[in-house]
Amino acid sequence: FFLKFAGKVTAVSQEIKDDLLRKGFKDQQVAVIDNGIHIEKFQNDVPAGQLKRTLFHLSEDNFVVVIVGRLAPEKGHDIFLKAAQAVAEKYPHVKFLIIGDGPLRASLETMAVQLGLSRYVIFAGIRDDMPRVYAMCDLLVNASYIEGLPMAILEAMAARVAVIATNVGAVAKVITGGKSGICMEPGDPERLAKAIIELIEDKEKRKQ
């Protein structure tokens, strides 16, 4: 409603612009400007093992999978937890870090308990030290159903963290399957679990 009164609207992906055009906006009204970050902010020289110990009291041997974003239905945290259950059964040294807060926090915490993940999942809330958090993580997952171009993906890539992301919004512009990460369709916990396990087992692919 309010956007209709704007002289110009900025969309963070072509998909969002296309959606606005379908809703009656004119092409010249909408500009696409991709999200961007300061790459230097995410450079780090502190060993990951040290950060795991100091930030979350983890062992250096723990493999850390992180998901970053508002705890809301469109972000797919339920899919993340279902995948985590399958991964934890095979690799009990893996920890799943959930960064963010939102309306689903209580229900997701309950779900984690019901899935037997209390020892494996850390709900860390909103953090103001994300460059250090990324630096201690081995893998970032974005399980969203809807996105523009997620900042978390860009930040993780700047921190040299391997990425698994759903093929929504402009994600495919930066995550090309098998090269800069793994891209998959949303809503599939089995496929997500397989992708996580693949990158746990294949250190060279994760590093690449």
C-alpha cells in the first residue's frame, strides 16, 4: 500500500522487481541494487578452535553448522532442525548454531527437544560479533522459502565459510552448484541432511 506512493522503489533482486511489476508497478519505478558488504570486516586471524572455545564453550573438534536469520516461518528453521536430527545420528560431534530471534523461538526450542537435539543445538539469539561467529563455523545453511539476496550468505562467503542455500530469490546469482556452494530446493530436510553430510565428509570440497 505504501510503496504505491513512492517515486522510486529499490529491490534487492530481480525476482523482487518482477513481483512488483506483476503487482502493477512500472518498470521505471523499480531499480535493482544487489546487497553488498564490506568484505574486510569478515577477515579473521584468530584460530577457529580458539573461537569455538571462547564464544560457545565448544571443543575444537566440534563441527559447527550455523543458520542465521529471523526465527520466522519463511526461514525454514524447522527444515534445518529435521536435517540436524539425521546428521546428529551419524555425526554426534556436530553442533548446530541458530543465530537470531523471532516469533518462532519458543516453538523451535520445543521442536529441538522433541527431536532429541538438546545436546546438539544452540539457540544463540541476536549477536553483535558475527565476524567472529562466522570465523568459528565450518558450514552455513540458508533454508529459506523466500529471499531477496541474503546478507548471511554474502557474509559467510566473505568469511570463507562453505554455504548450502535454497534456490530462492537471487541466491543462484552467488551460489553456483558445486563451485561456490550447494544450491537446493527449499522444504527438503532429507536433501539438506545429505548436503551437510557431504560437506562434513569431503573436507576438500568444503574448502573449495
